Amino acid sequence: MCGEWNTLVEEVDRPLPAATADSAVPVALSEVPAAGSVPLTTEIPELDRVLGGGLVPGSVTLVGGEPGIGKSTLLLQVLAEMARAGRRCLLVSAEESPAQVRRRAERLGALIPGVWLVGETSLVGIQAAIAEVAPDVVVVDSIQTVWDGEIDSSPGSVGQVRGCAQILVALAKSGGPAIVLVGHVTKEGALAGPRVLEHMVDTVLSFEGDRHHALRLLRAVKHRFGPTGELGLFEMTGDGLTGVDDPAGLFLADRRSSVPGSVVFPAMEGYRPLLVEIQALVVPTNMPSPRRSVSGYDSGRLALLLAVLDQRVGISLADQEVYVSVVGGVRIADPGADLAVCMALASARTYRPIADDLVALGEVGLGGEVRQIAHTPRRLAEAARLGFTKAAAPPSSPKSDGISVRSVATLGEALERSLGPETSSPKLRVVGSTGH
Ligand code: TYD
Ligand code: MG
């Protein structure tokens, strides 16, 4: 029995198996020919940015995202643009009827002759369509609805999804087209099906965003042909997705000045700096365990920062409900946001707003010290470019043109130097506004 003692059978010396005609022959690594395939541009710059140039012929890309986020929209736009550039494109619609796809294409201005469409869920039918059209690019929307009668499990099951994907991967690898598989991910992140595909495919892209916001973020979770750090930004509009090359306006456009609890953090998304507003709101409560609610931020990190605020600067929020939100549907997991979050919380608690033209960056340690974070010069340069004139940052931060860096060694020092004069209490403000 495997796993029991004394069950290992001694291996008998075997003669080396003779190489057969189709065995692979080892070659010196340096003698391996460089991969000949040049990526095909998708004609969508934000997508090319994430892919490091485009879709590699014979590769398989999985695009995951929640239902309704815009996967079908994005990929139809990709096919239309690629067809415009002279590529042969095939869309396998395994979920929506051809009439529905046509309606979307009309809306997107994507009724291009070079885009072929087949409404098909059976793998055999899809293979036949690929053989007939001989496309450069194929989109299968979605892989979860594709089935193969040869595979002994029910349609939609993990076995089916994996089996069908395997055959499509083999087809792409044998000199086939670039294949893009669409996979729905549920809120819990269980890519029911698609997650089991991640190791099979070359590239996994994740399409994210809050359905109630226009902003969509595209990132590579896995990429065999390049780095995974790049972020693509899109805005969902009435006629499809539009790339956002300068996201600054999108995030800070509706910002109100002099409101306590608001601090701007120069985040890095991939290699791109992105300024985001972090908001905090605190409300007194008698509840024994007051509510802590986060949007776009980590609740565990918030708990830690609340403890540091309490112990190191004496700002206790134990009798307050606490809400922290990263504006615009962005998620921040960067510890470099610690200082900005702490400052937003302290500002909200004390009704002392922070200057509108200040950004805050730095990791906050358990001792209340402010620590250096990665990419500080790029973050500061972007803040300066967008008109911010002051930065609260750890002492070791380099100087930066156009922005004056206030070095703050501790959280206490940061608060002392950044919190403005107290504004009127909320009750007074209501009285004031009803007086108009
Ligand atoms: P869709 O691409 O169908 O999402 P997915 O394939 O990820 O499930 O997009 C769904 C949403 O996008 C839908 O709510 C309508 C919206 N939408 C627009 O806002 N503008 C558009 O031009 C299109 C085509 C869709
Ligand atoms: Mg869809």
C-alpha cells in the first residue's frame, strides 16, 4: 500500500529505453531557435499594453471576469479592430444567439465583414468552424458552455470545461490560431471551471471593476510571453469600452475640497502610477462591536491601522463605526497606502481636513513609524504632474521636482503636520444649510 512502511519495491536495473523516431532530442539551450511568433496587435492599445504587444499566434488566453463586467463587449471590439486591420477573426458564441451578438455589434459599430460568427456549443462544431474559416484569432465565449460528447461528464461540469479546453489548447499549439477563451468568475472568485484552466493556458487575464462604475481594469494574472504587472484601463460607455490613457481625471474628477476624511494616495497599478482618493468616515455608536466596512481595501489591514492609531497616536475609534472607501472601484492592496488611510481616519475623526494638494504615501509599522515604499520617485512625479504640491512621505524619500516632500518619520508627526484647522461639527453644518 502506498504510504505504508516497508512497501517500497526495489527498482530493478532497467536498460535505457531506445530513442524512437519521434522522441525529443536534447539540444543545448543556447542552440534552441528563438520563438518565431511575433504577437499580433489587437489594435486596442490598453489590451496590447497588458499583453506586451498582442496575441501570440498559437497561444491560448483566458479572459476571466464576473458576469456583466464587459468580457463579450471587449472581445467583440477586439475582433472588429483586428478584422479592420486585415486579420481573419472567428467568434464562437456559445452563450448568446447570433442575433444577440449582431445587436451588440451594431451598437459597437463592429459589423465588419472580416469577423465570422458561429453560434455553436459543441466542440466538434467549433473545430469544424475553425477548420473552415482558418482564422488568425478565435474567441470562444464562453468556455463554460462548450461541451464534447466524447467526454464522460455533464455539460458545464469541470470535467467538460477542462476536457474541451485541453483540445482547443492542442489545436492552437499545432500551428493553429490564437485562441481566446472567455470564462465567468463568480463573486467569490471561484472561477468555476476557468480556474482549473489557468495552468493549461499561456495567459490569464482578469477583467475587473465595479459594475456600478464605468471603470474597468484589465490585468494579466499569468503571462508566458511577458511581464504580468501592466494594467489596462477602460471606461464602459454607451457604445462600448474606451481605453483610458490618462486615468487622472477619472479618479479625482468629483473630489470635493476641504472635506475631512479625504486623502489622495499615489498608487501604482502595474507600472503605472494612479492617483486615487481614499475616504474615511467615522460615526459614533453605542454598539459593543462597532461596524467596520471597507470598499476597495482590506479589512484586516484596516484593523491593524486602527490598532496603531489607538496605541501610537491616541486616536481611538473603539466607539465609532468606521467606513473606508477607495473611490472609483479600484482595489488597493499596497501597504504604501497605510499612511493615507491613517490620515483619512484621523482627519475624519477630528473634523480636520487635509490640504487638497497633498498626497500621502508610506507604510505604517506597528510602532507607528512611517516606512519607505517602492517606486516613490514615480509616484511623486505623477502627483506633481497632476498639480499636487505637497507630499507626506517617509524621511528617506528622494527629492522630486515640482512637489515639496514633507518627510514624516512617524504617524504622529504626519498628523501634526498635515491636519488642518477643525471644521464645524456636522450638526452645525445641517443647521447652517437649512438656514439658506
Ligand atoms: P457584456 O460584455 O455582455 O458582459 P460579460 O460578457 O462580461 O457578461 O457587457 C454587459 C454590460 O455592459 C451590460 O450591462 C451592458 C453594458 N454595455 C454598455 O454599457 N455599453 C455597451 O456598448 C455594451 C455593448 C454593453
Ligand atoms: Mg458575455
